[in-house]
Amino acid sequence: MKILVTGGTGYIGSHTVVELQQQGFEVVIVDNLSNSQAGVVDSIKKITGIRPHFEQFDLANSDKTSEFFRRHYDIKGVIHFAAFKAVGESVEKPLLYYRNNLVSLMNILDSMIANNVQNLVFSSSCTVYGQPDELPVSENAPIKKAESPYGNTKQISEEILQDTIRSSKIQTIALRYFNPIGAHETALIGELPLGIPNNLVPFITQTAIGLRQQLSVFGDNYNTPDGTAIRDYIHVVDLAKAHVVAVTRMIEDKMKEPFEVFNLGTGNGYSVLDVIKSFEKVSGQKLNYKIVDRRAGDVEKVWADSTFSNEELGWKASKELDEMTASAWKWEKAYRAKVSQ
Ligand code: UFG
């Protein structure tokens, strides 16, 4: 059973490739390496014993995409991760984000239709909910106006998918991720942001290892118990496993609608200070941080109602916050030791 994983050398993609291979799927990766490294393929092989087939090209190139699908006409499903994801950069370079994220999706859909590939799992985001009126937020909550071009690409992508499904045989599961953190237990793959990290956990681990001087905590005057913003952090391996469940559901023809949406979160909200405390506990070291102003565009609090995913997919996130921060720290240490050799 051959599955195409676009963005398969990236953070969530690489963890998903491992879980797919371990469940017996044959994986083909396409990635343009714009935000990841080819060496990830070797690391995947170290974990699973199987080297996934890898092709480096840009899915925004329609000729290369259709040529790829013609050769791999026996693909049974596509898990589409490949996209730009930096919120701040998307505000500065909106056209780059719209072109990359939307054109690649449309090229994939064209090729799927042409080659009769029907199953697509799409990486969506809890960003589509904005600041929800009710918490925890369920899949039925209204879609709020996107705060950034990045967020808008996720909303528009979901719309493109719904329209395409109406006029073709394609079926889609859109997975709305909350905040994936942590790394594989082997510490062979993990999150590897290029340059200064935007996200909380890589910034914490890079500060602790001495690459960054100090973590800035963006705001302590939110309407939350400790004043810092709350998110639903989910271990990346739990998230990866949900993709295997989703693709299996499609292949086994168990979908109830041709377009299904699932929240992928734990259902627990943790504040920025909770994450820092957890990190300090598992690492045994104090973190250098200071409170600064709020970051523009941040929502105050969001966590998932994961009832629907738990019941309908039979999937549940199992890893606790300390396990997430410990695995992120183990990965950071292992990676820095490797690159300093
Ligand atoms: N934070 C800090 N300091 C930092 C980085 C983050 O205090 O240096 C705080 C943020 O203000 C926020 C929390 O940590 O309260 C989590 O921030 P992240 O940047 O790790 O994650 P976000 O919730 O902002 O972003 C996530 C995904 C994005 C997605 C977004 C939608 O990483 O891809 O959710 O809101 F677009």
C-alpha cells in the first residue's frame, strides 16, 4: 500500500513516515528541502530499517508534479504536509505563502484526479478557529477571519478541498493540529527550525543549550490563571499516529462524509509558564527567561475538544506534557552533539 507523504522530511512529516512504515505502508516522500534536510531520510531508515523513496522537487511546479504522479500511479493515498508555516513571515510575504501553499495543493489535486488517486489527508490548523468563543473548541465552531496570510491559506485550502470533492471522486480528511511539540523517542528525528525559532519549545531548548541567550515570554497579562497564554500542546508522535489512522480509515472506506474534519489535540490547555516549569523539571536546569509584551496576533487561549476524534477515529493522544518536553530536550542535546562532531 503506497502512500505519498509530501513534506516528508519536515517535522511532522518525518514522524508520520516512521509511523506509516512501522504499520507496513510503503512510503514515497516528496520534499523540496526548503525547510528540512535530506539527511532526515537516513535518520528514518535508522529508526525503521527501511529507506523511504525520496524525490526532491517543488510541488508548486505542475509539470514535475504530474510527471511524478504518472510514474507513481499506484499511490493509494496522499498525506499533504508540504507548506510554509511561519506566521510572521506570511505577513511580510503574503504572495509567497498564497502561491506556495495553494498552488501546490491544486497541482496535487489535478494529478490525483488525472490518476484516479482518491484519498487525501490534509494538514490543517487550529488557527482556523481564531480566538474561539467557547472552550474547549470543537470541529463545529465557526471559522473566524484568519489572523495571518498563513492562517488564510489553511482556510482557503479547506474550501478548495470541499469544492473539489463535490466535483470529483476525491475524499479528504482535514486534520486540525493544535500545538505539536516533542520528538521521536530515539532522538534521531525532531523539530529543526532554520534560524531563530518562532515557536515556544524549540526556543526553550535552544536557550537551554546555549544557542539563544534568553527566552522572551510574550505577555503575562492575559485572562488566564498565571497571566500567560494557553495552548493545547500535543506530542508529535501522537499526532503522527493520527495520520495513520486517518489514511487507513479512507482506504478501508470508513468515512461517513467525503470531507471530514478532526481536531488533533489532547484536550488539555497549558500556559507558557507551565511549559517552562515542565522543561525545568525534566531537564533539571533553570531556564533564562523574561516577560515581555504580547506578540501581535496571538490568541489568549485555545484547547481542543477532542471527543469527536477520540470516538470517531478511535485515536487518543497519550503523552503527557513532561514526556513532550523531555523528548524535545533529548532531541536538542542529541542533535547538537551530532553536528558538533
Ligand atoms: N511564545 C513565547 N515565546 C516565544 C515563542 C512563543 O512566549 O519565544 C508563546 C506564544 O506567545 C504562545 C505560545 O508560546 O502563547 C505558543 O507559541 P508558538 O509560537 O509555539 O505556537 P502558536 O500557538 O503561536 O502557533 C501555532 C503553530 C502555528 C499556527 C498557530 C495558529 O505553530 O503554525 O499555532 O495559532 F499557525
